[in-house]
Amino acid sequence: MLNLDRILQNDRLLRAMTGLNRKAFEKLLPSFSEAYQQNQIKPGVERKRAVGGGRKATLRTNRDKLFSILLDCKCYPTFD
């Protein structure tokens, strides 16, 4: 199991896992959060359930989501 708090505090571990240092990660986080929120709200689409319906996400914070995406992009290359 990954200790995300430990990784985000250690610049060397964060760079090894995501390719970004802590300063770059923190700079990317606000724009990622804004883009994620805009993606969740889809105008013109009628919802079947109220906002907040369904199961709760495992990755609860935007920080966790961004880390997971960067880790996947770095560690799992695409196949030709």
C-alpha cells in the first residue's frame, strides 16, 4: 500500500513516482481541480440521480486523483 502523505512530503519519492517535484505538483493541482470540476458538471444532460448519488469514490481528494493519474501515465506506457 502506498503512503501518499509520505510520498508527497518527500521530493525524491514524488519525482520517482510521478516525474514531477513537489513544487510542480502543487502548481498543477489548482488547474487540475478546476478541470475536474468542469468535467463533472455537464450542461444539457438530464441526471437520473441527484448530485452525490451512487457509491463514494475511493480517491476522495483531487490531490489523490491527480497523483493516481500521473502515476499511471508514468508507470504504464501505452502499447503500439
